[in-house]
Amino acid sequence: MRSAVPVAICAIAFALALSPGDASAATTKKAKTSKAAKSSASKPTAKAKASHSSKGTTRKSSSKPGPVAALLPELSQSQLDVSQLVQIGNAACEFAQSVDVEPDTTRFGAFRVKFNNKVYKMVPEATATGAVRLFDPSAGIVWLQIPVKSMLMNMNAGQRMVDACTQPAQRSAQSEAEARSRAAAARLSAQAAAIAEGATPNAPAEPSDQPLPLLRN
């Protein structure tokens, strides 16, 4: 009994030492702490919520197809026929310049023509003369190919950008044309010399109008 009395007295003294406001504050703090713990346990954290939202957004976006890129119109059959005649590769031009012609890998039948560090995306076009014509409608640039040479022209400005461009096949055609021209000039010179000397140039025999004699047995 004697040992229990001092303990009880200490407890009563401690309770009396606390003011009513301190006791109320301690009780309120304890209640708020308990409520916050329950709230944090019942609600997901901001990080978890953001992660969940992000995952949901990814699934939603993956279920829908992406935007469809605008497709260029397909080339006509006549354009595809012309594309088979285009000479590709490097073309040596006048004044030590050059033009590169390569197929456009992003569009069948189209070409990429590069000159002076600029690339023009061109499509073939049929012509009445039989010349091969490539045209970039956005820039107004034309690549014109004939048997013995090619040229690059600016249709908007109405002027040639570079001329006398040749590729291996065109150089061969040019050599053959020059050889034929020299041969024709040589024949004309020979005929002129024969006429000057009074000789009659060789001419094909004309058919006779006289009837053939009858054969007798």
C-alpha cells in the first residue's frame, strides 16, 4: 500500500501540470495523425496515380491508328513508260558542272535530280517530240533529255540552269552522230571533186522503157 501511494500521487501531479489547452491539443494532434494515416492508406500516392494515368494513356493511344500520311497520286502508265527511258547517274555538264539523276526510293517512277546542292523531286512527262522530260511542279524545274545531251531549265525564270550535260549512253550516241556526219561530209566532198574534174558521179542505173526481145525456140 505504501509503494502504490507515491505512484498515484505522481500521476495526479502530472495530470494537474498539463493545462486544459495542452491536453486538448495533444488529443487533437493524435486524432489528426490517425486520420492522415488512414487517408494515406486508402488513397494512392500522387506518383502512383501519375503512373496509373500514364499507363492508361499509353494503352488508349496504342489502340488507335496513327495519322495517315498524305499520299501522292500514282503515276500514269504513260509516265511509267517514260521513266524507263531516263538515264540515271552522274551527267557531266558545261563549265565543269554536273547533275546527278537517281530514282526516288519513296515513289515508284519518280526521280531525284541534284544540282548545286539542291535536290529536285521530279516526275516523268510524255512529250510529242519523244524527248524525255522530268518536271518538279513545286519548283518549276525541268530536266530535258535528248539522245545526245540533257539540260536543266528553270521554267519560272524562262532560262537554262545548265546545258550540254552528257551521260555515257549520250556520249556514245554523240560520237556515232559525229562519225555519220563526217562520213556524209566526205561523200559530198568526193562528189564535188568528181564534178569539178568533169566526171559523172556514179548513179544507180535507171530501168529501161524498151520491151525485152521475145525468145524464139
